[in-house]
Amino acid sequence: MRKIRVVVVAFEGILPFHLSVPCAVFQAPTRDMESPFRLRVCSAEGPRLNGAYGFAIETEYTLDELRQADVIIVPTWRDAQEAPPQALLDALQRAARRGKRVVGLCMGAFVLAYAGLLDGRRATTHWYATEELAALFPSVTVDPDVLYVDEGPVITSAGSAAGIDCCLHLVRQLLGAEQANHIARRLVVSPFRRGGQAQFIEQPMPTLAGDKRMARLLEDIQRKLHLPHSLDDIAERAAMSRRSFTRHFRQLTGSSFGDWLLAQRLSAAQRLLETTSLPLERIANAIGLGSPVTLRQHFQRAFRTSPAHYRRTFNAARAED
């Protein structure tokens, strides 16, 4: 099986966490215990880089790696006001013209913007820099309230943990939901947070007993997606008023209960489309969406493709492997 070639771009002053995010996701073993990715960290500024906090990076790989890459990830950037090296911008532009996926995590969105890859597109970045991105690049439609934005050939994400969500989203597109969920479990992170979920999650004061009860409740809902799960019933099971439950749920997850439930149902739909030949009617009933029409509408809105096309594409890719 040909491995998917992923190149992560490093530079002077890079923060270790930002560099580690794509490396952790794309080096993690999948269910087959062998990574389907060939990961390279290349330097945009010489073979030895001085990272933040006194550590150094040495790599034999240069921007030439971008010529053979299937996916290129810029994990951040050091200064919104500083234009990246022209050689990097040129390499990104050439990759984009070849139809390769280019990803800007966190402040890496600025690198894509300097390369002109975000012109006329939606994009996001860390919430503290969204206004600056919009001011510097008025041709970019900046969405400050989401985890990541998938515009097809280019993807941008918010900061820190949202970079993991973005990378898992990409794994899901390349390998399917089951493999992405397996990697997420190995990393001990949420397997599926939709890009439209809010960036900023207000953390309440610790309420361990209540949060454990909430966790058990949500796990039970995930096992029984075929049931209706009305907001009033769930709030009653959580021993809260509807208003208190809604507020507490958003504080914990950054999402409304309805959006979270839909995301779980769509994730389950992906798995069933990938691993079974069940007709859409049975899948829709199994995940609680009721009818194939409703499933198609939500699936198209979330993934910009139909369930039938998703199944054909995934099965074709698996047959090629």
C-alpha cells in the first residue's frame, strides 16, 4: 500500500506543542498497527532550527519535500506581521496548483494567507488573532467562532487542541471514521468535534460528581442513538432544569446538546457507511435520524457530499489499497 505523504513545515522559533500536534496524529498507529502515513518534518530555514524555550531541531529534509507531499501542514507561525520566506510561499503555491491539500493550523493560517491560498475563501485561526487576520487580508472571510474550516484544497484551524481536531478531520477524510476514532482513542482525545463548534469553551468550577454523571449519561446516549433523546428528557436524567442543563452542557463542550447529538449520529453514519452495506433507511433508523431524506440532508450539510457518494468513494479508496 502506498503511504500518504505528509510534510510538516518547521521554522525558527517554533513552539514544541504546535510541532507535535500533527506529528502525534499522523505518526499514531491505526487499527492495523502500522501508520499509513509517511511523515516528514522539513525546515523552511536551514538544517538546524532554534525552537522556543531553548530546544533545537535538526532535520535533513528541506522544502524539496513539498514537491512529493500529498498533504502539507504549517503548524503555526511566529508573527502575524512577518511575511514567511518567499521560498516557502512559492512551494505552497506550487503544491496548491497540483491539487495537494494545504493545512494551516493556528497561526499557520497566516502563512497560507501570505501565499494567497485563502483569497476568496473562509478561514479561521486562534481566536486572539482572528481580527488581525481579517485586517491584514481583507479578501479572506474570517470565521472567529469555529474550530476549523475545510475549504477543500485548504484547511485552517483554531489554536492548540483545535489543531488535533483538524488533523483528525483530515484522517477521517483520508482513511474513514473508524481509523480516525482509533487514533483519537490512542491520543485520549474526543474522536469527533465538528469544525463549526465554538473555539472558546468556558470552563466552570469543578463539579466532579455532576460531570461524572454527565459523562455516563452521554456515553449511554452514544450507545442508544436510535432513541429520540429530547432535551427535556436528558435534562431530567441529569437532574437539572432544561436551562441549567443547556448552560452546563455548553460550558463543558462548547456546543449545544442538539449539535453534539447530531455530530454523534453523523459519526455513526460514517462508520456504518464504511463498514456495512446496510441501506440508507436502516442506517437512518439505527442512528435516530428517522428517514434517508433527513440523513442525506444532514450528511450533505456536514460533509459536502451525499451518503451514497461517501460510501462509493471510501470503498473505492479501500479497494485501491
